[in-house]
Amino acid sequence: MSVRTEQSGQRVLVVGAGMAGVQTAVQLREQGWPGAITLIGAEPHRPYDRPPLSKALLLGKATGAAFDVDFGTLGIDLRLGHGATGLRPGDRVVDTDAGPLPYDHLVLATGAEPVRLPGAEDVPGVHLLRTLDDAERLRPVLAGQRDVVVVGAGWIGAEFATAAREAGCRVTVVEAAGRPLAGVLPPQVADHMRRWYAEAGAELRTGHAVTAVRPGGADSCAVELSDGSVLTAGAVVVGIGARPATGWLAGSGVALGGDGSVLADEYLRASVPGVYAVGDCASFPSARYGRRLLVHHWDNALQGPRTVASVLTVGEAETPPYDPVPYFWSEQFGRFVQYAGHHEDADELLWRGDPAGAAWSVCWLRDGVLNALLAVGRPRDIAQGRKLIEQSAVLDPVRAADPAVPLKRAVR
């Protein structure tokens, strides 16, 4: 029996209909998988892209963000409103709130879920921004130009604050750490981003934790801070991080990390036979960086499915191990911010350009090797930098620090 004939009788079940799940199903077909493919999603909406939620949909500049995929033509059985509730690997069955589903191969693509603000979950006027329904609930807030308090000065907080200011809302951003993007960038970089808030007309309060949120008067919320002050707002938007949506795997035998991620191997296989994991719910070992990475960004959800589809269709021997250069972007306060790679605190930091200006970059080097790059308004730096990181290129620090010198010309 040929491999293709054997595969034609096998079923792949993809759990999660976000970018990672949709791409897995599409890649399987494009790479020649002949068997059945079932794609399930917990939401009732057709699968959609998430980046437009933080601006285009909020501001009414887009009416939807559905993927342009003809699932029927591709022979993909799309089932919406099927939230996974449990996994029985011995029976090769996924339990869902719409009934059990069998599989021969299972791909976990359930993404991440936002961290909720303790004690504020049921307070009217408190919002998250992760799903299409979340964006729809927030559109009237922006359209009504209501006062907004944003909890968290990370990527999502900055992006929402940008949209809210563009809509004409008065915006206060509260951050428990002493600077924006505290868990992502070092102080000498993040501190330069503080002024972006003021220039956009948003107030940024760092070093202030939210201690309570309670209903206020006249359809408003009262946000109590650690310094005793109270902010009144028409809406509170919480953006304090996300965790892999893997709670439903409890008791399944699928190994999870302390961060909740599925511990996938270099081919994105989970610890249970026949199970794979892609996107925001999975971490993977990076030989390039010598550590396990959990990457909650669009590009990772796009690339991982190609590896899983290759393993399933042609096998591991013909599939390179999964070890991409992480990449993401963010549009905030009139700036296009891009990041590639992964840096550690011990890496040497090298500036390209003046951070007080409109366009600049930061390189992170280890023993001269380019490990990571942050670019603000310098798309050529990021395009060249990604390739140089892939090549483990060694840079001349003097030439690399000159923003007039293309990065590719700074290689030793």
C-alpha cells in the first residue's frame, strides 16, 4: 500500500479555527494530504484574522476580518461552535460541547486567552480585546468618544490606546511596572516609547497597579490604583497579557510547561503520539537560541502549520526542524514597530539612529552575532536583519551603529 493510499483513509482533526488552525488545514491540502480534514472552532463566526480587531474594526474602517478561504472547495469540514472540552488520546477522541470527534492525527491550535483582571471579571464596562465579539462590544465606546482607562502598557494596550485617541476618546493608560513594555524591552529602549503616549494625547501612569474596579455612577467604572487615587471612565480595557488556552487538556497526558504551553518538540509534536501543536498554545525548542520559545504572534501561527503539514504528508526525514526567527509588528501612535529574533539581558545593545527621532533601530549582539532587532520606521533594517539573524551573521559594531550603512553592509 502506498503512503498516499494509506493517508487517504486517515483523519486529521484541527482544534482551533484561528490563524494557526486555518493555516494547518490549508497547508495540509496544499502539501497533498489526501485524507479527511476537520477544522473546529469554538466561536460561531467564520474564521477571521485578529490584527484588524485592534484598529480597523474598532474604528469602523473594516466590516469584517474573515479569511479568504473556500473551505468547501478544499474539502475541509469546517465546524463552528465546537469548543473542545477534553482529550482522550487512548481512544483518539476529542470531546467538544457539541459531541465527541474521532481523529487519527490531532493538531492543537487553540491559541491563547487573555489574562483577566482579578475581581473585575463581572463589572459592567470592563472589556478584553481578543475576539471579534470583543471588538464589536468596544466599537460603541470609541464611536461615543467615551473616557477610557487602559490597564496594561504592552502591545495590545498601546494599540487600543492609539485607536481610542484616533476616535477622540480621552485615554489614561495604567501600568504596574515602571515603564511601558516592561516584560518585553529593556529600560533604555522602552523609556523612549513613554513620550509616544504624551505626543498622542494619552496619559500614561506607570508604577501604578490597579487594586480594584467597581461600578461607578452614570454608566461608568471607578478604577482604584495602588496610590489611593481613583479614575472614572466610561470603559476599562484590560490588556495585561495572555496565556495558552490549554486548560481543556487537563488529565489528557499532554505535557504542558509552567506557562501553560504544550511542550512541542522540534517537529511540533506533543508528548502524546499522533498529537501536534501550533501557534500561541505551543512552545518549541530553538537550537538557534538554546532555549524553549513561546511566541504569541501572527507570524508564528503562519509558519508552524507548514512544518506540521510537511511532517504529516512527507515525514520528518524530509522536514527541517522548526526553528524560525520570531517576528512581529505593532502599529501604535503613528509608528510602525517591528521586531525580529530573541534577545537576552546579557546581549550587547547597539543603537542605529536617534531614538528621539522618527526612525531608529536597536540591535542585540552576542559575541558579535546579531540575535535580535527592533526597528521603528525602518522597514529595510528589519528585512535585512531577519536574514542576517537566520545566517547567524557577525556584525562590525562600528558600521552597524551607523544608520546610513545598510545592515547587510555591516557584516564582517
